[in-house]
Amino acid sequence: MMTASTAFFSKFSLAGQVALVTGSARGLGLCMARALAGCGAHVLVNGRQTGAVDAAVAAMKAEGMAASALSFDVTDDAASQAAFARLDAEFGRLDILVNNVGMRLRKTLAAATAAEIRELLEVDLVAGMLLSKRAAERMVRQQYGRLITVTSVLGEVTRAGDALYPAAKQGLTGMMRALATEYARHGITSNAIAPGTFVTETNVAMAADPQIGPAVGARNPMGRWGQPEEIATAAVFLASPASSFVNGHVLVVDGGLSVQM
Ligand SMILES: NC(=O)c1ccc[n+]([C@@H]2O[C@H](COP(=O)([O-])OP(=O)(O)OC[C@H]3O[C@@H](n4cnc5c(N)ncnc54)[C@H](OP(=O)(O)O)[C@@H]3O)[C@@H](O)[C@H]2O)c1
């Protein structure tokens, strides 16, 4: 029997839905992939190293989750098109895209080479735009979809000496907002998750550094780094029917880091 409580929680169910989470063999992507699968979605796990992707899929399946590998480099447009063709053939739909791949380069504009600027924009901005375009095409056909773009607190604010990454992430924020207005009438929402500082593989060395690690934690109002699992509930909310009227929003998950002076 459906009670008021089960009807409410069913809004967070992703049963029958297909989700692609880019860069989900480890880090925040893996946590989000596992959370979406835990809520019933069939999740396509992505990364460049097929071994790591296959291992993540095997671990999820061993826990009873529905997952498959969709390994490709998001900056390789031919590989991305081929992957979407495989997705079409196998599932015939895509309900959720979590655009999660991102590369971090801490540099002043003065110190950056043209090649570094181009590479960062390719990975952090152009790939996300092409994947969103491809996903939206399918979501328009379905008249349903959830586009989720992983930005950063630096998708909202900036700081001296760090000109490249915020430029790309703020570009993604702009794309996310434009898509929110463009596709809303097709049953598609477009939102962003802006993480603060999380202890993922990318940041392990920084977090373990006795000078930097505790200092980064201390400057957060919560006095600590985020744990990767703490991003997962934000992804479930934005991916689920529970967020049906949330569109064009940046859900900042940073412990309050970006609102303090
Ligand atoms: N961690 C943080 O504190 C933090 C803070 C703010 C924002 N973010 C954002 O959150 C997202 C995830 O960060 P993370 O720290 O979890 O990353 P991560 O630990 O470095 O995870 C990266 C994942 O992406 C895959 N990947 C990297 N380049 C790829 C490519 N070109 N094509 C396909 N897959 C690729 C990696 O697998 P392969 O190497 O096998 O390809 C891996 O599975 C990024 O957009 C990042 O900018 C993170």
C-alpha cells in the first residue's frame, strides 16, 4: 500500500532511468554514480582507463546495483559520438547526464602557455558543451531529462593567481543557465553542482601535506575538507523527480566556504 511517506520518497527514486556520469571511475564521479545507482538508475560509468572503469562497474554490480562501462575520453569527439551510438543501441534513452570530468590547473594567466589554456578549455568547457548537446538531443526526443553540470566554487567566484580553471568553470555555469532556459519546456532541467574542497585522488597529496592540508580545512567554516560521499545526495536530488521545479540553479556543496568574507 502506498502511504504518504512512500509516495514522498518515491520522488527520489530513479528506477527505470539511465544515467551517464562522466569521469566516474573514482572521486566525486564514482560517489555520484553509486548514489544514482543506489536510487535505482542504470548507471553508465565513464573514464579513459578501461580497467578502472570495469573495476568500478564490477564493484557496483557486486552490491546489486545496475551499472555498465562506457569508457571514452570526453575530449575525443569521435569516441564520444561512438559511445552515444552504443548507448542508443543498448538503452534507447538517456535520462540523466552528470557532466563531471574536469581538470585542475593552478596558474596565473601570465604563466600559462597557449597550449595549457587550450587543453584546459577543451577538457573543462568544450567537452562538457558537446556532451550536453548530445544528451539534450536525446532528452528532447523523450521530453524528459536532467542535465547536471559539475562546476566548482570557482565557477562562482575567483581569486588572484588562478585564472584558467575559473574561466572554464564559469563558462560551464553560463552554459548550464542557457540550457535551463532553452529546454525547460521539453521537460528537461539543467542545474549545476559546485563542489568546494574534497579529498579525492586529485587532492590527496595536497590534503596530506602538513602545511597545506590542515590550512585548507581550517579556512572552511566547518573546519574541514569535504568527504566525496557528501556530494552524492546533491546529485540524487538534482537527478530525481524531487527537483522538478529546480532549474538553472547552482547547488553549492562547500561547507559554507564561498559565502564567508
Ligand atoms: N575534488 C575537489 O575538491 C573538487 C572541487 C571543485 C570542483 N571539482 C570538480 O569535480 C569534478 C570531479 O573532480 P574529482 O576530484 O572527483 O576528479 P578526479 O578524482 O580527478 O576523477 C577524475 C575522473 O575523471 C576521469 N577522467 C579524467 N579525464 C577524463 C577524460 N578526458 N575523459 C573521461 N574521463 C576522464 C578519470 O579517469 P581516467 O583518468 O581513467 O580517465 C576519473 O575517473 C571535476 O569537474 C572537478 O573540477 C572537484
